[in-house]
Amino acid sequence: MLRVRVLGPLEVAVGGEPASIGRRRQRAVLGILLAARGRTVPVDRIVEAVWEGSPPAKPRSSLHVYVSHLRGVLEPARLPRAGSRLLVSSPQGYALHLAADAVDAWSFEAAVGRSRSLPAEEAGPLLDGALGLWRGEAYAEWAGEPWAAAETARLNELRLMAQELSLAAALGAGRPQEAVPAAEAYVRSHPLREEGWRLLALGLWATGRQGDALAALGHVP
């Protein structure tokens, strides 16, 4: 069983045991493929990102070595010369074909999506579990890398939405006393999020603090 964690420092476990991914460039290849979420990444794009515009004389050969090593890590039981089921190649490039629950970021996104169709009593625990997958910044190992910027920003926005959905679920489940402190902490950290102030105002109103609720609405950007 393969588990990959990118919502914080990179961690890979195979069969429940930590796996070593190797040095910086090999780890970057894995990160690039993870950020693509199953889509094929062209070889030239990987080369450009890994070597930051200054590739070696034979970058495709070097990349092939990295891919071969990664396949060995991700599928240690794969027979020699057998095709990889997880890190696949095509004329267009390389892609990771992993189960949705194999990668914490993918599991997080799937859980947030499922929560939208559930009643508040069920959505709240699901969202809390999904938010608990975060151990730091998304793709933290590659902070500042251009290839990681779009996926990092997308996941960060989804995290904020999940926090707002969690607050809404607590209110919908009739737990405003629980929602208010969480909403207050949320708007302190993200004062420009209109939804946070709206949810705080709803929670304050539900707990009988009408004046504070109106004041909170006054902070809506």
C-alpha cells in the first residue's frame, strides 16, 4: 500500500514503512507529477522545471534514471522489466496513476467535494478529518518553485473553503457555541474573507449576541 503526503513536508510510505525518495532533483520529479494530479506531464516541461532552465547535456537520459529509481521506490515488488502501473510513460511524457486515497492532497479534495452533498451533521466530521490531513504548507518542500505555485495556490484556497464549510456545518448542526470561537479565529487570520465574517455574524446572532453580529457584518469587505 502506497501513501504520499504533500500537505506539509514530503513523506512517502510503502507497505506502512517510510520510503526514501532520493535527492533534490529526483524528489522534484515526483513533486511535479503529483502536482499534475494524474495528468501526463511532457518530458520537456519536467526537464525545464527540474533543471531550472540549465539542463545537462543529456537531460532525457538523466530524467529516465530518476523515473526508474522512483518506480523502484513506489513499486518495490515489481518484476524486472515489467511495466509500471503507477508511474507510467507515454509518447507525451510521464504521469502518476495513483488511487485518490494514496495522496493526502487528493483525499482532501475528494472529501471537501463529498461534504457539499451531505447534511451538516455528516459534513462537519468529514471536513474536520480532511483539514486534519494538513501538517504544514502544501508542497512545502518546493515553496517558491514556479511549477508548484498554481497547485499550491489552488490547495490553499480549497483549504480556506473547507474551513468555511466546516463553520457552516457547525452552525447547520445547531452548534453555534462551537462555531463562534472558530469563526473568530478564522477572521483574525483571514480578515478579507467575506464568508468568514458572514458565518461569524450568524453564529453570534444564534448565541444571542445581536450587537456583536451587526458589528461583524460591518467588517465585510
